[in-house]
Amino acid sequence: MRARSLGFLLLGLCATAAEASQTVLVSKAPYWNVGVRDDDLSRACSLNKFGPAHPGDLLARFTGEQGPAILDVAKGSGLNLRDPNRLAKRNEDYFFRNVGTTSCEVLVGGRRGGVTVKAPAPASR
């Protein structure tokens, strides 16, 4: 009986976790086309000083054959954004790749100019 109750509890927790994320963008384009890479914000993200407030809550899914990825999303207005040093701009959207690692990459949507990310080189074996 106790094992069954635990099973129902775990099932309920899994269902709750699955409902917690929201996909805000789905595209067949490569993920790097979403915006320009910002080296300073990427560095801050790598140091855990800029990033999504709740990783996994807002997601962008890139499903094409080239450049598939799932990126965390935050708004410069503060929606889902942790920015203690106030680096964000209100009119920009932030897309995070590899959040929580030292290779975190921040792509900025809504920014004029800048350098777009080029396709990564194919991995050699």
C-alpha cells in the first residue's frame, strides 16, 4: 500500500514538472538565426551572473535538420530573467544555450546590427 501511494505521489510530481515549461517559439530554422551572440552576456551567463530566472520554464524549440536545439528564453523587461547587474535592455529578448555551464551562450533577439552566429563547424571524429 505504501509503495502504491509513493508511486502516485511520484506520478503527480512528474505531471507537475511536465506542465511547468512553456514553449514560446517553434522553428525549423537553425538556432543561431534567432539573434546575435553577445560575448559579454555569454560571459556573465557562464559566471552565473545573467540568465533565466527559472531554467526550463520558457523555451524556444528549433527542430530543423540543421542547428536543432532547445533554448531557454527571457525578456529584457524582466520576464524569467535573473540580472543582478542590470545588463539587460528592455526591448531585447534573450535566448540561452547551455545554461548552467561555463559554455553558456546568449543570443539576443531584437538587437539591431551586431554579428550573427555562424554555423558551428562539423565535429570531426
